[in-house]
Amino acid sequence: MGAWEDTGSLRNRVFLGLLSLSFFVFVSGSFVMAYLVLLSPGLAAEEANPLFGLPALAGSPQTSGGTNPATDASSPNAAEPTAQGRLNFLLLGIDQRDDEKGVPTRSDTIMVVSVDQSKKRATMISFARDLWLPIPGFADNRINVANFLGDATKYPGGGPALAAKTIEHNFGIKIDYWARINFRGFEKIVDTLGGVDIDVEKAIRDDQYPTDDYEVMSIYIPAGRQHMDGEVALQYARSRHSENDFGRARRQQRLLVAIRDRAMQLDVIPKLPSLMGTLNDAVETNIPPQEFLRLASVSRDVGGDRVSNLVIDDKLSTPYKGEGGADLLLPKKAEIRMAIGEMLADPAIKEEAAKIEVVNGTAKAGLASKTGDFLTQQGFNVVKVASAERNDHKTTEIALLSPDKKATANLLAESLKLDPKAVVSRPASAPASPSAATAGSDIRITLGQDLKAVQ
């Protein structure tokens, strides 16, 4: 019995360490690596086999049945993903006071952190909470209501699972893992790290900042570099009345980067006991303990110059008045998906700017359009979708019509889960069939029956 208790305690401590990694945007590789060395020197991350199914944005791992246990309502635990490719984390901040624990609540902060494991790059994507959109299984509502509905209706996986499903349904981002933190815990974590340093771009004055007793107070944060404790850092992240929600989202992203920088600067080993104790009741997540070591290794190499930012703002949404005069935002979904694809795209895709055409060489109707949409969401420049002259192609071919676009062709094979041999060199002057090539195209993809990634 004692051995079982020791193992359980170890797993709990490792699990708590992983929570900090998740919420802080894998903020402190050195921190979590040290934590593993101290508390679990024998723990080894298991290597997962690549699992394919209906592709998610930017190649998130999935099961062969087209579901991802990380967000699948029927699965209690997250899937163990491949060590390559991209991972998408959903981070939710909830405005839950001490007397509201266990009570369903809306999410105050909604952010996706997308990590390219092989390239050691990350992108933070913030979603305004007033975005009005379909919530799967429910009526249209604000995006931040998904967390409330998931908890209130006992949706499998709760509020985070429904929030993840809502983001996937509307924007094509398949969420691999999620973490949810309450603001009280956030304050304590920042204090445990000794505070954070933020360059405040312009002074923040808010005379209607909410208090714990359901009243309001006035806050003021001057412009310039400020060292913030947990209380001030939370005010900096939450204040809505000094500027609009988009500005608030940008502040939250800057704060997460500042937390990462602070964690990397500190010798945080002496702070581990208090930090882990704080995380125990501050954070919920579906990240499995066995992912801890591997994610820590990835986090160590993702520096500030490798983190990009996107806020779904008024350029990507349309303000309008809802029922009762509510201020809402209608998302421009096609533009948002394209903006996300551009942010997540491999630098080689942007550099080569290859023009891509997709032709359906199978009898499956709509496959070219579906594949074209999928690739566009990943940042590829798809200029045409069409049908091939034949619909009995057994294998998918990526024809390189312009020899200087080879990197993009290889990335296309990777995204479509194809063998690199699918890329073949075909001069543009000699297309496979007279009607197949589009003038000016650099790459032509002829879809075959072997394509499984977009079925």
C-alpha cells in the first residue's frame, strides 16, 4: 500500500508540474526539467506512434477513427501525440471567486497556443469573448459561454471540452490539450515567481474594475516598465475599461511572455513547493503526466524570438448590436482561418510563395475543395481546385512544376501524410495531361485513392 501511495504522490507532483508548463505557454523548460530531476528521475516519456485521421489545422495528431482523445468527449485522458508536428493548447482563464467554486462560469480569457515541435516555434492566438458564433449542440452564443454550458449541462469533458469543440467547429483548430485556471490561482503563481516585469505601452486607468465582493474599484497602472506582483499583473490582464477587448488580449499575450521570461531567469527550485501547492487548486488540465518530460524538452528551445502573436480583432470581425443592445462581434471566419494559417505556416511556405493547384483524381466528390481548404488553413497558397480528367488515380502525386519550390512541395507531402516519394519533378511545359496544369502554377497535386489525411 505504501508503494502505491508513493507512486500516486509522484504522479500527482509530476502532473502539477505539467500544469504549470501548459498554462505558462510551456514557459520554463529549465524549471520543469529541474523539477523532474528532483522529483521523478526515473520517469521517462513514452514515444507515441503517429496516428492519422481527419486532419486538424496544422497537423494535430489524431486517432485512426477521426477523433482525438485529448478533446473527444468519450475519452477521459488526452492522447499521447507524436513527438513531431504541431500541438494546439487551449488556455482558459475563468472569473471565479472563492465562493463560486464548482459553479459553472464563463471564460474570461480564451487563448490557443500552437507549438511547432520540430521547428521549436509557437503562436499565441487570442479570441475575443464577445465573438458570436455557433456552439456545437447549442444555439448561437458568445464564445465564452461554451465553458459555462459545458459545465452546466455536464457535457462530456466539461466546459473546456465544449470550448475546444467550439473553436474547432468554427475555426478549424483541433485542440490537443487544454488547461483552465482561476484568477486567484494566477495571482498566487505570479507572486511565487517573485512578480513579473512588463513594459506598459500606455497608462491603464479603470474606474470600474471588479472586486471580489461584486463591487468596483479604481485602478491605475502607469506607462513604462513596471514590476508587477500577482494582484497588479491580474489587473493588467483583466482591465476592460481602459481600452477595448482586443487591447486586453494583447496585454494578456505580453504577460504570458513576461512570465516565461521570469521563469527562465530565476533559479526557481526553492519555490517549487509553494508553486506546486498553488497549482493544485488553481489549474485543471487534460495533459497526461507522461507528456511532461518531452514537452519540457520542447519548451526549453522556444525563445521569445520564436513566439508570434495573433489577436482576432475588429479587422477579423464585425461589431453589431445583439438582442437588448448587447455589443457583439460577428467573426469573419474565412479571413480568420486564413490569418491563422498564415501565422502557423512554415517560414519556407511564405518565402517560396508557391502557387498550388489541387485536382481530384478520385470518384470522391468534393475532395479537391476539402483538401484545398485544409491546405489554405495551413498557410499554403491554393490558387485552383478542379477535377482531373480521370477519377481512378490510385496514388496521390505532388508535381513540382517549378524547381525552386521544392521545400513547399515537401511540406505539402508532410501535411497530407504522404510518403516523400509522392513529390515528383515535372516541368511546367510538360503537364501530365493537357488540361491539368494551370498557367502560373508552381505545384500541382493530383489526389489519389491512397489519400487518407483528408477523407
